[in-house]
Amino acid sequence: MDLQWFVKWFNSPYYHILYKNRSLTEAEDFIQKITNYLQLPQHAKVLDLACGKGRHAITLNKLGFDVLGIDLSEESIKYAKQFENEYLKFEKHDMREVYHPNEFDAVFNLFTSFGYFENYEDNFKVFEAVKQQIKSHGIFVLDYMNAEKVVSTMIPYEEKLIDGILFKITKSVENGFIKKEIDFTDKDETFHFEEFVHLIYFNDFKKIYETEGFILDKVFGNYNLDAFDEQTSDRLIIVLNK
């Protein structure tokens, strides 16, 4: 595995082309529902962990929260910075490291922006860093794929034509990861990228958050906040308290 695959791929313009059709409306609806559930105070300080180009952070800010978005991708942060205001900031940072200790009322890690590191122990480091950055009784919301359903419904090969580029996508399970290989040609140049995401099941997360001292509040199974079912749910959304 290329240890820095996510740096190369997330900084590539082709990453944003391939995933350009992710639903902004769905993201906004989910943010509205989850913040209603959490009952965060007005102007609460929120950290959007692995914020990408900022779509969740922007929505959180529109709801009245003081938001910092961090991401490892320089290109994503550069793009997101155009939306900054007094209560919305973006910075390049590695989520395995503490950035602002004891500062946030809530931390959000959304849309499977987790599990990319080769070393499984790094997942514990992320949880530990989050714990150090949220205030006493702070909240951590992690939105991840439901590994059980992803494996059982996996499509090994598919093609997507986007902006005149034919993306050929191969998926497999390899050494505890979902491996996605992405091949395409643009302007007579051939490209190959790979994604690796840890297959982390709910019981695996349970071991991580209990080890790091978090308390489970709720588990949801989709963006409508229905109950989680390991066999049928599309998402694994875990709400934790410090």
C-alpha cells in the first residue's frame, strides 16, 4: 500500500470530479437533523474533522455555530477558504494530532472520513486527539460506512462517465481494507489511483471508543437517524460523549 495514497488522491482534481455528484441536499438535511438531536447551544464551537472542501462545515456555520474545518488535503483547504468568515475557518492539519486542546463543544467526522491510515493504531490516535480537543461533556459524532453491508453488497467492477472521463472502478477486500482501484484516461494520459479504507465494524469501534474513555450516547443507521441494524443499515453513525 502507498502510505500517502490519500494525500495524492485527495489533492488530485480527478478526486473532486469523480465525487462531484455527492448530494449537498442530503448532507444539509443530515446536519440539520443531527444538530437538532444534539441540541448544541447557539454559537457552540465545532470542529469538522477531515472536512474536505467544507460542505458540512459551511452548513454547520449557517446554523449558527462557530466552526473550524481541518483536512490533510492542501487543495481542499485552499478551495474551502473562499467561504471563510468570522465564525468559519479552515486549516490544513493531520487529525491524528491535537490542534486546539479543550476547545470544542462538538467534533464531527462525516462521510467515511476515517480509517485511511495503514496502521490500525492510528485510529486510536484520532480518537485520543478528539478527546483532548473537546470540552468536558463534549460530543463526538462519527459517520462511517456500515462495513457489514458494504461487504455483502459490494460491486466488484463498475464504470462511471463523468465530465467526459470514463472512470473504471474495481473494489475488493484486502488485508482488512476495502480497496478501490480507479483507472481512467484524460487527454491521452493514463491515470491509476487507489483508495484504502479500514473495514471497521461497530464492535471494532466499540473497542476503540471504550479504550479512549468515550461513553456511547446513540447509534444511527442512516441520515434520517433511524436505528442502526448491522445487516441492513447504509451508515454507521456513532454519537459519543466525553
